Amino acid sequence: MKEFFKVLRNGLSLENPLTVLMIGLCSTLAVSTKFEGSLFMGIAVIFVLVMSNVLISAIRKFTPDEVRIPIFIVVIASFVTIVDLVLKGYFPSVYSFLGVWIPLIVVNCIVLGRAEAYAYHNGVVHSIADGIGMGLGYTIIIAGLAAFRELFGSGKLSFLGNTLVNFGAGYRGPNILLLFPGAFILFGLVIAGSHALNRRTARKEAV
Amino acid sequence: MSTLSQLALLLVGAALVNNILLTRFIALCSFFGISDNMQTSVGMSLAVIFVMMMASTATWIAYYGMLKPLGVGEFLYIPAFILVIAALVQFVEMYLRKYSPGLYRAMGIYLPLITTNCAVLAAATEAVKPGFFKMNMAYNFTLGENLIYTLGVSVGYGFALLSFTALRERLDIAPVPRALKGAPMAFIAAGLLSIGYIGLGSLFGL
């Protein structure tokens, strides 16, 4: 059980897919203009990551080594199709906002990367922990980035039609936050911050 | 029906205004992964243009020739496209190794990597799925429009990748604050480059 939480925590901080491993960046930057959409994106990635980790880890004993990558991709693609159809049926507004990024979860480096690097070599229980940890690490960064951009870029934060925070009509936010360059620059600062944080933790542990 | 000027607009729109790397964030992994070396960037750009043209033709034919007539296009397109792309890349690699060793060496390890390059799957999907490519054009491209569109996307990819690589090689020797050194600074530079691309958007009024 202790091991379970250790694996889970790894995904959140020390091996965070976005800020440390720097994989799966494309969707993060593109989707993080709206809090609602990126939260759903995070949930979708957690679902695909956990389910594909479980299945791949369960069949790892009789997966031939030579064709493992095509097998992984087909497994992942099936779960992505489930997400695609569920979002389209129940959350059409989110679906049209996310657009091409839902099918692109198939080639999201995080999912394939974890299948190859972790699930293929470890048991089912640990693979679940790894999937949840990595997925949460992704979701926290993307939702936080999106909340910041939506709140300060447009002055209000909405979720499924409800306005959570509103700065009022007089607020003129920096428009660049909502545009593409804002995402790059903001994310650069996020990485700089998280690297500094990790460096400090490492120094503390060394002492 | 599309006139010549519409096709030209599609080409420029896909290559510059809706640049796949800098204004739509697709395929950023390779963008940041290999852009620290000019030689590898050139190899990757060539490989992407080459594979994307073939892959999107193959997926277009697979979608309209097989998936749609059978009525399964709606829920089988993701696995079908990725398998078509993976198989195609494998065949291209085998063919090149046998018949054109020079080209094979130039593209090197980038050929297999392209299977998981989001740009290829994105362009293939956008050609057949509604609403993903937001421009004043019908979404269901004909084969010819699809080819023009893919050419635009892949040339735009190469253009952005090469210009960013040149920028980054210079950035390595620039005096930047210690906290921003490396990856953070690369992101900020990409942000500034992307501001330039926004300017192009208003230039063509798209």
C-alpha cells in the first residue's frame, strides 16, 4: 500500500509528465483557454491512461515483444473512441470546444509513454496508481493554467454554464493571455517555477 | 467546387495563418524535442512533408472508400487512421531502405517517430471530420483539396521548425537569467515567434 502511494506521488511532482518529463505538451497549451474544457480534457486523459495501463499490464505476459507498439496503440485507440462518443453524446459543447484534441489523445505521448515505460513492466495495481498519478499531474497543471488564463484574460470563470467568479464589466484583462503566445510564455514561467521548486527539494534532501 | 484562388487561400491558410505548430500547438513534442540541432530539424521536416502527403491520401481513401460506405466511419476512424498511418510508415521505411539508401539515411530515425507525431493524425482527421479546421471552407475536402491542405500544413511545419531551430541555436549563447535557462526560455521564444504568426492572420483577413 505504501508503494502504491509512492508511485502515485511520483506522477504528481517528481516525474510530472508536463513540467519535468515535458511530454504531452501540445494539448496542454492548446486546450488551456477554458477551465471547463481543460478539466474535461484532464478527466478524459485520466480515464484513458488508467484503463489502458490496466489492460496493457494485464496482458503483458503474453504480448509478443515485436508487435507491442501496435497492440498498445489499438488498446489506447479503443478507449479514446469511448471517450469520443461519450463526450459527443452527453457534453456536446465541451466536445466541440476540444475538437481534434480528443482523437489526438491516441498519440498523446503521456499515454503511450506510460504504457511502454511503466505498465508493460509492472503489475496491475501499481499501473493503476501510475495512471492516476500521471493523469492527476497532467490535470492539475492544465486546469490550473486554464483557470489562470480564463480568469485574468477575460475577467470571469465559468463552469458548465455557471459563472463562478466575475470581475465585472470594468475589468480589462491582458488579451494576450487568451491568445497563443500567452500560453507559451506562461507555460515557460510555470516550468521555470517548478524546476526551481524541485531543485530546492533536492537540495533539502541532500543536506 | 473550388476555384484556383480558393485553393491558394487554403494553402496559405494552412501553412502560415493556421500554422500547425505555432498557432495551433499540434506536434509540439517534436518541436521542442529536436529543435536544438539544425541538421536533425531539416531531416525531420523533410520526413514530415513526405509522410504526411502519403498518409493523408491513404486515410482519405480509407475513409471515403471503406469506412463511410460501411457506415462505421463515426466510431472506427481513430483506430483505423492510426493503423493506416503506422502501417504506411513501416512500408515507406522498408521501401526506402532497399531502394533509396541515401534518402533513408537522411531521414534516419525520424521516420518511425512520425507515427506518433500528432500532426499526421491531426491533418488526416481534419480532412474528414466537421468543424475541426476552422476556416471559411467546407470541411469535407475532395482528394485534391486534401492534398493541397496537407502540403500547406506540412510545409508550415517545416518552416516553423527551421526558423525556431535557428532562433534556439542563437539563444544558447545568449545571456538569459539563470532560472529561465534552457526549456523555459525556449517556450518564451516560441511565444514571441507565435506573436508574429498572429500578425499574418490579419494580413490575409482570415
